[in-house]
Amino acid sequence: MQEPEQLYRLFQETFYKYYEPLCKYAFTIVKEPHSCEDIVQEIFLRVWEKKQNLIGSEELTWYLYTAVRNNCLSFLDKKQKTVLGEFNGQEVIETPVERLSSSTREEIDFDTLLKTALDNLPPKCREVFVLSRVSNLTYKQISDSLGISIKTVENQMGKALKILRTYIRQKQGFLIIACIIFLFLTS
């Protein structure tokens, strides 16, 4: 068990390291700066509450990004559930799926597919992939952050991309792979 001072210092380091990248990531989903900050702060509150288990853990990065994504989706879901009024004594509620355009539904399906694919990655591959593609860190920054060589980062990214391509090819076919490659090349 770690000392309270050490936990506080680790929490502070984690907060300063991840707060801004997590807010940027949340903004790509929610598109509301203040809501993004609230979501990320809520995640860090949970991290502090579970500090004994999470702080300093190898899975912390994955936990943070997954928690932010899930909270963003919950936020959007709650936002979309609006009561339209009463009709003959019954509440009429517009469900999220009814409000979504077909392109938005496809994006959600794609996001679900990508999340499932990411869940199938080995932990180290997943961590390197998330740091590179979501946090937009360079291979050098990732190697410094994780204490591994740049070559190891390159190998893990290659492995992650190969696994993701194979998984998505099996699930959605060639067109989706082309879209993913396009997204990665343009980001």
C-alpha cells in the first residue's frame, strides 16, 4: 500500500499529464467545452476515490480514455432524451435512435466496432495505440512516457494496426478498412 503523500503526488502527476488530452478527446465526442471539462473532472474524482487501485496502475491510461468515452456517450444519451410533451395523458419521449440521422447511426456503429476491436488488443498494444491515435503523442513521447524504446513503440503500433485491420476486415469488410486508414492518415 502506498503512502498518502505518494498517492497524492502520483494523482497530481496523472492529472497534469492527462487532463488536457482527455478534455480534447471528450470534445471530439461531445463538442461542448464546459461539458467536456465536467466529464473529465468527474473521471478524476472517481480516480481519486479509487486511488489505491488505479493510481500507478499500467491500465490507468486505458481506464481514463474508456471512462471518458463512456461518460461522453452517457451525457449525449441523457441530452437526447427529451420529453416532448404529453399526448392523451401519455408522455412522449424522443429516443436517441429516433433523433439520429443515418450517418450518425453509422458513426455510432463504427465507434462500437472500433471500441470492440480495441478491447481485443493486448494491453500494451492498446495503451500505445491510444496514446498515439487518441492523445496524439509522438512515438518519442510515448517511449518516454512508458519507459520503452521507440522501436518497441513502433512494433506495438504495427501489431495493433495489424490486429485492428484483421478484426475490422472480418466484421465490416474492405470499405470500412479504407475509411479507417483514411482517418488515421488525415489525423
